[in-house]
Amino acid sequence: MICASFGAQTRKSGGNRMYIELESESPEIRAKASEQVLAGRKADIGAVLKVVEKYLGDDSRRGTVKDNMLLLGKLRAVEAVGLLVRNLTFEVFYKNTKRPQTIEDLYPAVQALIDIGTPSLGPVLERLAAEDDELLHRTGAAVLLGILGRSHARALLKEEMGSAKSVSAQVRLRKVGTLLETLP
């Protein structure tokens, strides 16, 4: 059951009835129950987004931001793609670990965008083509690799380079392609 702190108190108390209504023979009752589930999901995602936005600037709460970004990915929250793309280089370094962190672990927006999947591709490519930042290009390449795999990511980058409106965008995307080849 979803935590009440995310505005789901009514679903927690009336959840069983709602799920029984999803099995109803009446299409109207099923439709109403479906609307309740979707409205609750939207409210939950909105609450998680607020947590991320609240703590993004607080260095002592980076773990909170990371966990909530990852939750947005697990929820496949397409409405969070913009926020995640803007924070592709948000880093959560764990100095106490005895192991190297993967790019998806170090930059939680990467894993969240991978989990959201194809709706992330356009916004990520748009940002990669517009900015000169090697770290951004590396994290963006990791998103492309995680969603598409290496060969499909190469093909998409080639297609994007061909349709890029400026030479500088083509150069940036070529750099992303080079970084893509270096990722595990």
C-alpha cells in the first residue's frame, strides 16, 4: 500500500473497496475506480517531485534526492523527465564505500531516465546537442546506452547528427558517440 505521507490516506482506507470496484461487472464503476487509481498515482508522483525539488540544493540531503529520483524512475514518471534531464549531472558520491560507483549509481538521474525509457530520449538528445559539457555528454551517453543498447544508440546518434541544425550540435553529438564507445 502506498504511504499515507504522499497523500494516499483515502486510498489506504478505501483501497480494498476500490480494488473490488475494478472487478465490477459495471463499466461505469470500473471506469470510476480506474480514475481513482490514476489520480492517486499522479498525486504520488507530484509529491515525490516536490521532495526532489525541495532538497536539490541541500548538500546534506543528497541521499534523499537520489532515492526519490530513483523512485520516479521506478514509477516510470514521464512527467519527471524534464527535471531529471536538467539534473543529469547531479552527483551522489558515497565516500564510505569500498567499491567504485557505476555512472548510474553516482548520477541517479541517469538510472531514473533509463527506467522511464523511450520518453527520455528526445529531451536527453536535445540537451546533449545544445551544451558543451563532457560530464553531461557522458551521463547522456549512459542514458542512451541503458535504454537502447550500444548499436541502437549509435544508430540514433547518427540519425540525430544527420538532422542537426548546426555544426556545433553535430560536433557535440559526435562527442557523445565517442563517449558511448567507452562506457561499459
